[in-house]
Amino acid sequence: SCSCFFYQYFRCYSPVAFGKKTDPNGDYIRKWIPKLKNFPKAYIYEPWKAPISVQKKCGCIIGKDYPRPLVDHTPTSKKNMSKMKAAYDAHKASQSGSKSSSSSRA
């Protein structure tokens, strides 16, 4: 996630990497998303990458029993950060322009 209200917009956390780092076994996912509880640790944060044989064994077919991801996080977050950088740069430029014009009036 990223926030346009946070000046360190470039810190965009991946829901996959963050989960793997803070809960490597996927206990939180297993508790709160019962459809995914039988997935092996290797696929608990990315069940759409599990081979169909693993999905069948777990009783959860991605795209049928559980939705596919809405976006591919990596390119989407990079695009988002690029847009936020452009917005910050534009704001900074407008602020420096208004400061110089207001100081020249004095």
C-alpha cells in the first residue's frame, strides 16, 4: 500500500512480501481466509501461482473458489509511485514558484 498523504510515497509495501516477512507460515491467512487454509506455505501468499494439481488437492481453485488477483502488484505499484512522484514534483515546483513571486512583491 501507498498513501498520497505520506511524503515517503516510495515506500509501497507489497502484500505478498510483507506477509512473507512478518508471518512466514501464513497463520493469519489460514485463520481469516478459510478457503486458503490448506495451501502449502510456498503458495499461501500467492495461491494463484500454485499448480492446478496443488489447488485441487487444497480444495480451492483460483478463479473459481477464490478470486484471481485484481492487479499484478509489482508493475502497478511502480506505476503508482511514478504518478505520485510526478504529483509531488509538480506541487514542489508550484510552491517554489509561488514563493519566488511572493518574495519579489515585497
